[in-house]
Amino acid sequence: MNKNCAKGTSAEVKFISEADDRGWKIYMPLGHDHAADLIIHFPPYLPVGVQVKTATYYPDRDAYGVSSSKGTKAKSVYIRGDFQILAAWLPDRKQFVLWRFDEIKKRKKISYTPRLHRQPDNWELLDSVLE
């Protein structure tokens, strides 16, 4: 397993643990050829597709870079219906930061600075997709 796959798997396991602690049911598609890494479900609401990424921290800018594109070479953008939530693991903070798909659509990379943008550990964002 290459280093990027190992980091991705580790972030997915962390997300599964946190979502489970919050009462979500978790489903994992087999293989890595799906746009959503995980499906989470909070009955009676509809299931929610989640794409999990690991952010890269840039200490000189006190900012993170998060890939919001699919694939390792082609780097194409995700399209509506691929997932509803992008969850980025911030390894140094040991927290996730979440975005709705509509916030990141058509972007290949997200630059994220906690002091300028939303705070991490914003799991309440999932409430907005429970409709």
C-alpha cells in the first residue's frame, strides 16, 4: 500500500469512529473506484455520501491544502451526486473540517486557514444535509 493510500485509509477509519460516536450508521463501498468513500446514515433521513481527504499543513502560511479532485493523475473535479460532504482530516489538530459539496464544487484544491475560515470539528454541518 502506498503512503497516500495508507493516509487515506487512516483518515477514513478516524471518520468512521467519530461518526459512529455521534450515532451515525456507516457503510463502506468495496474498492477505491467510488466517488464517495463512505455512506453515513442517520435514520429516518436519507443516507449521505462522504469523501474523506487528509489535509496537508503548510506551517509557513499556517494554512492547509486539501485536494478536492478525484484520481491521482487526471485530477478531475467531482460532480454533483458524487457525494454530499467532504471531510478533511487535519493531522496536527486531530480534527476534521467539513464542507458541503456545493461549497467546493468545481474546485481541485481548497486552501483552508482556521483563523480565517470555519472552525474545525464542525460536525453540525451534517445537520444541514438531513432534510
